[in-house]
Amino acid sequence: MYINGKNETLNPPHIDKILEKAKNTHELSKEEIIELLNAQAEPILRLADEIRKKYVGDEIHLRGLIEFSNICKQNCLYCGIRRGNDKIERFRLDVDEIIKIGQKAVEFGYKTLVLQSGEDGFYTQDKMCEIISELKKLDVALTISSGEKTLEEFQAYKKAGADRYLIRIETTDENLYEKNHPTQILKTRFEALKNLKLAGFEVGSGCLVGLPEQTISSLADDILFFKKNDFDMIGIGPFIPSENTPLKDTPAGSFDLALKVMAVVRILMPNTNIPATTAMETLRKNGRLIALQSGANVVMPNVGDYRKKYILYPGKPDEDGLSGRTSFEEKLGSIGRTISNDYGFRKK
Ligand code: SAH
């Protein structure tokens, strides 16, 4: 069912043993994770689905994504909104526009809003705090995903009412990280994640799968990093080449490998929140539904007006998380899942 209709071959018995251990203890060594990432996917995805059902249930949390600026001072090699891309039209929304989108999303039933952007200096601490406190009046849980900030800024956002913050580590491999992020260093990214915990956020992280020269061993390190830090949300997405970026001719990451990485994360972190990422849907039709049957329990539909300009990578499904919500609910119903009515905090 999961792998492209390919004929399944049985995994050797030692893989079953690793899965049995993982099921009972939710702990694996790096070597065992590598074995799983190299093994047939199907039993791993099945176990992840079973654990998802047991620990976080059949409810799916919908988070309404508002992309509010594609202006960015960073220059990540893979990203379509990197500062070096002078071919895209840039936009930034003002406070009123963001609030309007938030109000609409709430009317359509969203209980969480996610504010995402490039690292855009226009949004000073005061401006962000104003946006946060205005959106919080809508009675929603609020997530921010706007890159690296100082501890003081994180604390101010928290005080203004933000609940969660997402910073993917992208990769824990220092060499690979610094090659792909010429304006950033890995240590600062680690520190930002630590500071978010200090500031009291629910913290999300995650990684890209399929960066050039990335190895299975380095993905196993990423998984162990998530587990060790016990993050509240983990987003795993395949790399997708984006026009006008240095990686435009690099082949996309593997959907199947990204799915397996995500499933292993679920097996090791039974009660964390895991989104079925848009990048998965981009690489494979119904990729998100497949992810939801392989460990994921969250979806982040786009509710903003600017999705056509916020192009991290091409081929994102052009969906409206508002008008499309009902048909999406039906799709989820067809795989036996319902949409949660609560704020969707992690249930430990
Ligand atoms: N500026 C914020 C938000 C980044 S965009 C931050 O630094 O956290 C959100 C995520 O999109 C990134 O963390 C990255 O993992 C993903 N992304 C960017 N370009 C991508 C690409 N070409 N393919 C797949 N995912 C990509």
C-alpha cells in the first residue's frame, strides 16, 4: 500500500527485532536507526501508524499557516526566498492585513495560527509583539516560524502571547549545515532552540531530507537529536530544488526516505506532534495522506492570500485552507480520521 505498488520483500529477522525493541522502549541506537532507514519501509510505516493511533489518537490538528513576508536576510542555498534570489517579487504584510487573515481563518474553524516568514528586519520586536497580541485576541494558539532571534526577543514574543515556535535544525551535520547556510552557523541554530525552551515555548524542529551529500548516518544523528531534546513538534520534509537557487539542478530528496525518517521519529517520540508536510504533498500526490497513515497527526493548510509569492520551492499545491477546508475534512474522513476541536498542544 505504501511504496509505489512495488512488490514487498520481507525484512531480515534482525529488522523485526529492532522494531520490536522500538515498539516496547521507544529507544534505538544510532546503528539500529541506520538499519531501519536502509530497510523495507512498509513494516516501519505500519508500526509508526500504530504508535500514532495509540498515543495521539485519530484526531488531526489543523494549523492555519499565514506566510507574512518573503523578505529574508539569510541565503540558504536551497531556499527560493533566499536573499540572493533577485528574480522573485517580494512582499510583506502589515499588521492589519495579518489580523484580517487571522480573523478569516478563525471563522473557518482554525484553533491554531502559524505565522511564517523570512528573516525580515522590518518586523521589529515591538511590531511582532503587536501582531502577536492582536492575534491572541482571536482565541487561538499561536505559533511563530520566523527564524533565529535573540533570547530577549523570544521572551518578548512569549510575553505577548505566542505559544509555540518552529526552527528546523535542517541538518545536525556541521559541515553540511554550514555549506548550505553560508550566512549562518550551526551553533547559533542550536542555541536558538535552547533559548526557545528557556523562554517557555512549545518548541518545534525538524530537518530536510535529501540535501546534496547528506548521508543516512547524518539523518540518524538528526533523529537522535530530536529525541534527546524531546521537541514538541518535528517537521520532516524532502528537499525540493527551487529555481534561481544554487541547488536548482540538484535532484529532489526521496519521498520514501523522508517518510521513513518521519516514521522513525514517531516510533521514538510517541506523543510529539508531527506534521504531514507540504513538501511531501508536492513530491507525491496524496503525499500528506500517506504521511498521516505513517505517523503524522498534524496538517498546516495555507490560509493566507500570498501563497503564490511565498515560494520556498516550486510545485506547492495551490490550495486554499479556507474554502478547501470542507473537502479536506472529507478526505481525512475517508482514512478514518477526524479534525480536532482543541488547540492542539502536545499531550504528554
Ligand atoms: N525563516 C524561517 C522559516 C523558514 S521556511 C526559519 O528560518 O525557520 C520553512 C522551512 O521550509 C525551512 O525550515 C526549510 O526546511 C523548508 N524549505 C525551504 N526551502 C526548501 C526547499 N527547497 N525544499 C524543501 N523544503 C524547503
